[in-house]
Amino acid sequence: MKTSSIGTFGSFQQQTVRFTLSLPMQATLYTSLCALTLWTIYFSAYPATHLSVISYQLIPESEAPI
């Protein structure tokens, strides 16, 4: 015998599947995946720029370049 909580969970699960498989959501997920892939390809080869900026702050003023 089904209770109302099981019926509600089944309905929630069906709504979640229907929402995830909808065309706008598929387009959003695909675009996000492409953007993340391109971001990783373009920016993973560059060293962190903040390290070169911070390195100037670590030098004492008496030894700082002019």
C-alpha cells in the first residue's frame, strides 16, 4: 500500500526528471559544460599572476628595487 509520502516522492522525482530533460535545461547544461571546458583550456596553462604581485610585497623596503 502506498502512503502519501511515497506518492509525493515519486511525483517530485518525475518533476525533477522532466525539468532536467527539458530543452532549456539541456541547453543551459551544455553551454555551462562548454564554458567550463574552454575556461580550463585557456587558463590552466598560465601561472597565478597574484604570486608575482605579492612577491614585491615580501621584499623589505631596504632591498626593494628602485
